[in-house]
Amino acid sequence: MADISCDFLGIKSPNPFWLASAPPTDKKINVMRAFEAGWGGVVWKTLGSQVKNVSSRYSAINFNGQRVAGFNNIELISDRPLDINLREIEEVVREFPDRAMIISLMADNTREAWHEMVKRCEQTGAHGFELNFGCPHGMTERGMGAAVGQDPEIAGMIVEWVMEVATLPVITKLTPNVHSVVPTARAAVNAGTNALSLINTIQSVTGIDLDTLVPNPNVGGQSVFGGYCGPAVKPIALKMLTTISKDPVTSQVPISGIGGVSTWQDAVEFMLLGSTSVQVCTAAMKYGFRIVEDLCEGLNNWMDEKGFEKITDFVGKSVPTMTEWEKLDLNFHIVANINQDKCIHCGLCHIACEDTSHQAIFKGDGMPYNTYTINEPECVGCNLCKLVCPVDNCITMEEKRVAPDYLNWIQFQEKGLPLNDH
């Protein structure tokens, strides 16, 4: 059986699945239940100056029958007294010494405030810190959260302040509300951070109630931009993770991946693109803490199937396959193939190709159903038919080498040149 234990900056946990800093990690009772269910670690909900949170706080996007495909949150940092949080962290660490306990931090932007916060939190016995440079709402007006993460100079300065006094490993959490996460990540690494985590939530409006005309969530007839997370943000998170994993500066430190992880497959994708630990929030809020059992079992089975003995055997393994468009092989060509035994004759592939692609699917008049076949000379291998097909593996894409003359014809057509000029 594979070893799915995780060593992140010397912080050991029985598996790489941590609960992200969020409502599920706000108090002892929640965290104890999470550890009893089997989670490898938690990032305690952000501590800082005590705030008052609003009601209501959440909204969601539902898609194609799936509820909470995207989740919106306007909750701020912990609204519980700092002393109570610190006492409870100490108690949890004492009862579960084998689990990762990371404290998310946010302080007023002075050296003294950060020094005091770090020193007080280190007394709990926690294993590390995560600097919250990503909160997308509320705290930005106070010059905290995303306001820090969007300014590499300020982010680097605060990391330097923290590193002056911290004796525990420090993780810097990045905001996605920027054109690129790399500048702030580089500033944090150059300032001494031990690791990075990403992504925090994305500013959003999930929708408007068409009866009240107020965007969700409704707080007394008003709303604000919220932090968007859940399965819908995973592609964005993976893209930003990849930029960090490929950068020569930021790739030198470990990464904790966050953003829409709901299944063990999601977690593996994050690890293949460079993250060592994986943080989860929305999926736990939707399904409960016991989903960690499926995460661990699925990861273990996949590693056994692939022959990986430990998670470091495959962390980052997919990063080298990501390149620039100009470096892609223009001689590589695939065409669609329809398995007639699996086809249910719904016609979705034909409609998609006929209306919006390259008219490369013939519609026959076979009995008792219509039949669909590929017109290979017209198929450009765009994948659209495969993507809309409701039957797994009914449409597959098969490699066919393209003759140089055909490539030249394509290039001439794209330039709008007549073929007799070729």
C-alpha cells in the first residue's frame, strides 16, 4: 500500500489533505471533529483584530443539477476573541500532536503588530503560520488581505517583518485577484517565506434575486463582492499554481494547493502541478468532514495503480508538459472516431460540429436510428464532439500525422491567400 503521509516544511501529517482557513476551522469543536474523521491538518481560520461578521454570509452557483458548483462567501476573519482561539488551538495540538496545525494570520500593517501576533501564536504549540494576503473583501479597506497581496512591495515587507521573529515555518497565501500571482510570490520568496499557498478566493457576484433585485447574499437589502471558491474555480487555481511551479524563483519553495478540490482526482491534479499538501474548504462544507475518507482511499488506490510509493514521487510531474503555444507541435493531428456500439444516436455531436465547428460529421439515415460518422478530411481534431457527447469513451480522438502539404494549405487559408498562389 502506498504511503500517503505528507512532510511539508518538516510539518508532518498522515495525509496531504488539510482543511483551509475558513468557517470549518473556526473553533475547537469543528477541528476536533475533522481530525477524528481523518483530516491530515488544518489551517485555523485567520486570527487578527476581532471583527463582527454579517448575516447572511453565503451564496452559491448551481449548475446542471449540481448544487454549489461555485460558492460565495462574504465572511471576514475570525470574530471570536483572540485569547479563546489561542487557548483552543493549544488544546487541539495537545490532543492531536500528529496532525498539522497551521495558524492563518492577519495583523495591522506595522512591524510591531505582526511581531506581537507571531509571538503570541507561537506559544500555542502550532506547527506553522499562513500569512493571509488574499482576503478579497472587508479587510482590503483596512489595508489588509488582498490589498497586501496585490502589492508585491508591501507583501515582501510584511514577510520580512514576520521572518524577523518567527521560529516556525511561514507560508504566504496569495490572492488570485491580480493579473499574475508571480510578482507577489517572488517578493515573498525573496523576503524569506518558507512556502507559498494559493489560491485564495476570487472577487465575485454570484447572482441577483429577481424578486428583491438585490445581489446575493442579501444583508438588509444590500450586498458586496464576495470571495468565490468551489469546483468552479479549479481551472483558474491550476493555472496560477502552474505559473508558480514553473517560475525559477517561486518554484524553489513548497506549495500548498487550494481552489475547488472536491475529489481525490482534483487533489492529484494539484499535486501533479506542484503542490505538496492540498487544502479543502467548500467540499467539506457541502458534504461534511467524512469526505476525507474518500480522498485518502482514492489517492492510495491511484498511487498503487501507478506504482508511486510516496506522494513526492509524483509532485510536479506534469509541470514540464506545460509550455508556450509557439512550442506546440503543428505536425500533431488527431481526428474523432465514433464507436457505433456505444453511440446512443442523440445527435449532439452532429449539431455542435455542424453549427459551430467544421461540419465534419455526416448524419446518415440508418435504421432504426440516425447514424453519425466522421468526415476525416474535414476534422481538425478540436475535441468539441467528444466534449458534448454524453457517453464516456463513445467518441475518442486518434492521432494521425498531417502531411506537410496539408499544413501549408492550412497556413495559406488562414492568411486568406488563394491556393493558386501556393
